[in-house]
Amino acid sequence: MTGFSRRKGTDEKLPEERHFKRLLIGVVVAVILFTVAFLALTWFKSCRSPQDVTSNWFVAWGTWAGGLGTAAAFLIAAFSILVASAHSRFDRRQDAEIREDDLMGQARLLSIYKVDDKGWLSTLPTYRIDNWSKDWFFDVTVPYVDARNAEGHIERRTADLAEKEIRYAEHIPSGEQLTPHRDNSDDEAWFTLVRVHATNAKSIDFAVEYTDASGRRWRQSLGGKIERIPMTKAVPIRRPDRFQPRPPIKKLSGVEAWRSGITQGGITDGLPPLESDEDFLEVIGVSNVQRWKRIERIDEIKFERGGELSSDLEVSVTFGPAAPPFWLIHFRNKLAESGLRYGGGRSYYVQTDRFLCSRDIDTAGLNEVIDAAIQFANDRFEENELAAARRALESRRNRTRSDN
């Protein structure tokens, strides 16, 4: 902070205080000189011509004394006001320094230092920018780095040039975000690096601009000097990096899409085909492969008439155990060939599927149709999807045994 200041524990005074002291000394000296002159002249006059020492003599000197006193009082009052104003300015300046010091508290906890690592090339000096505070730093940017190149000229490097020209291992941070400092972290995002090619590391010069957790913008030079940067804009959105949070909504993988489509009514049209035995195992699930048991119908088939506005007959089929994926596709597709359309269902330990068909259908023969569809689904599932999943599971076990 520039300007005057008064140091604690010293006798250094403000300039106005020193001027006021000189004024008081001058007034005292003037009064003393005036008094000495009056006394000396009065004595001299009384010795030479006593008749001239009259009341007019004293009135004249009194007039001069009154004028001198008035002038002295005016000067003392004026300089007192100046001293009071100086003290007020000093107090405001001191309060501003204290506030600025408090505001700079987090900004001082960003440190810049050179990394001395013998494993790195001497022509590729590295500097670390560490956040030692307990809060975030935003938009950490090095606008440019000045370094001496091989021709001996000072070259100015920027983040865009470093990225565009793809120099080996160069990095200049731009719009990065530093987390609060912590130890033993896998995601060490509380520091970043400045690394450029230079023939002499001593020729490197740069400054770091960053925004603290309170929204104040700062610039810190390589020597540690910190300056405030006026800000009238919001912190810019940073580019994605490896520490981006996971999106709340993501695209399903092929395996997830098959598993979701099958369990939600066999909606598998347009899905990419499964390409390996491992994919079939992921969709069916290891537990379903290990506990597979042929599915059988449980209870009698139930028939219910639809509402007055519906011309369909609702057929409910309960079977157990609950069917794994793919089995449902074979079962429902087989019944669709007989005119039974899947209309929803529920499952827990056993499963109930509801189908819709025309009221004119022969219900007496539906038992055989449904039982045949269950056996058909069992056979197709065991021959195709379950066989592929079992091969994948056996392959996993073989790899585990070989690793042990």
C-alpha cells in the first residue's frame, strides 16, 4: 500500500503532526521575541525619554500583541484541523489495508514454485501451482509464459499455442479449477502445472490469474506478488476434464438396452445384436445361469372379459420360477403366433403374464397352446442363449483357476 503510514512501536509521526509541532514552536518563539522586543524597547525608551512612555505606547503594543495572538490562534486552529483530517485519513487507510489483507487471505494460499526433479529434462522446466486453502479456486489461468528459445529470443507461449502446436509435454493451464487441498487423494485436482520448453529456466516469467471462493479475481506473479483484478463478469464455464461429474442421464450400453428391453415387454427391435457369449451372460445374469430350472405353468389359466368398450378377452398365465431374459421373448412370440398379444405382467418368485385375444377364440384349447409355448421357450432358451451364457461362465472359471 502506497502513501504515508505510522508504524507500530515507533515514534514516527504523520507529516501534518510534524508541521503542527513546528508551528507551535514558531508561535512560542514569536511570542518570546515579541515580549523581549517590547520589554527592551520600553526600557530603552524610559531611559532616553521617559516622557514618551505613555498610555499610547502601551496601547500600540497591545494592538500588535492582539494581532499576533489572533494570527497565532488562526494558524493553530487551521493546523489542528489538518492534523485531525490526517488522522482520519490514516485511520481509513489503515482500515482499508486491514480489509485488503483479510480479503487476500485465501489468495495468499495459492503458491507457485519450480519443481526440481532430476528425472525431467533441464530444457523442460516445470512449475507447480498449488491450492493450500480449504476452499476452491476457479478459472485458474496463465495468460502467457515468456521463455527464451533456442535462438536466444524471448518467446511468448499461450495455452492455445501449446495445444495447437502439440509440443512434447508442454502444458499451460487455462480455465482450470482447483479443489481444496487434501492429502493421499486419487483425484489430485488441487494443483496444476506450467511446463514449457526453454533453454534457461531463469528466463521464464509468467503470472497466474485466478478467482477465489468469494468471487474476487487475483493475479499472482512468479515472484509471489499478488494484485487485485477488477471483475465485472461471471466466472467462465470451464472445459470438461477428467474430474467432470458423471451425468445423471446416460445412454444405455448394448447389454443394458437388451436387459431393459426384455424386462419391459420384449421391446428389442432396433437394438444392436449381442456379439459374444459374454454379452449373453451379462444380460441373463450369473445367478440366473447357475440356478436355471425349466419353467412350468402354475395354477389354472384365468379368463376375464374386458370392459363394455373392449372386445378383447384377457388371459392370465402364472408360471414359475420367474423367467430370465430371452425366455420371455421366445414364450411371448410363440403365443403371438396363436393370436395372444402380450398385455403386461408382474413377477417375483413366480411370474404372471397377461395376454389379450379375441373373445371368439376357443378357450378350451388355450391350455395346450400355452403349455406348448412354455416348453418351446424352455427348449429354445437352453439351446441358444443359456448355452452361450454357460460357455462364458465356464470361460470365466477357467481364467480364475489359471490366475490362481
